[in-house]
Amino acid sequence: MFFIDGETWPPSLHGTGTEDYFNAAWGFPSGAYAGPYHGITLAASIQEHFGTWSMYRFHIEDPVRFTQSLRFSIEHGHANDQSNDYSSVAYWYQTQPSDSVADLPPVETRLPRRWPEHGLWDE
């Protein structure tokens, strides 16, 4: 889910889940593979869906354009209720000159929250 320039629910770019976002719909292949702009560099066996995985995707041919803010999120299970351990890194290209970039907010405010349509909220 990409929330662009302050969008609220539902965002204008909303996919169908982790497998589809990394271009491996209906389950991942049984090993590492590399495409031009996406791939799996470390893969658990196909039977071990909850093993260790390392994936990447570059938005070269499908850039996500924003002017003020961009928030990206992937559901942790159908109702966003799995305790998967996700980590990520993002890069963007910015023209010069640019204003200084503000510091990131505290970690507590950047942790995933559950979506209201599921009736689940943070404490």
C-alpha cells in the first residue's frame, strides 16, 4: 500500500499482498531467482512459508511519484495480524537544490498499526 502525499485509507495504490508485490503470485518459487527488477536472494523451501526470505524490487519501470510524503506498508497476514519480522530499505532520487530533510519521527510512531476496517487497533 502506497499512501501518497498524505492520502488516507484506502490509498490509491493498494495491492494484493507480499507475493504479488514481489512478482511471485500464489507462492514463491522453491529457490532464489533474479528478474530484471525483482528477485529472491535468500529463500526458505516452498513448504516453509515462514522461513527466512530476502527479496528485492526496484520501481524502475513503475515509479511511485510523490511531492510531499510517501508511506509504504505491506500487510502482515490477511487481517494484518501475523507477527512476521519485516525490515526494509528505500531509496529515492531527488533533484537539486533541495530543502533540508527533517529528522525521522521516533520509532514508536513508525511501527505498524492495525487497520480500522478489521476492528483492530494499537494499544
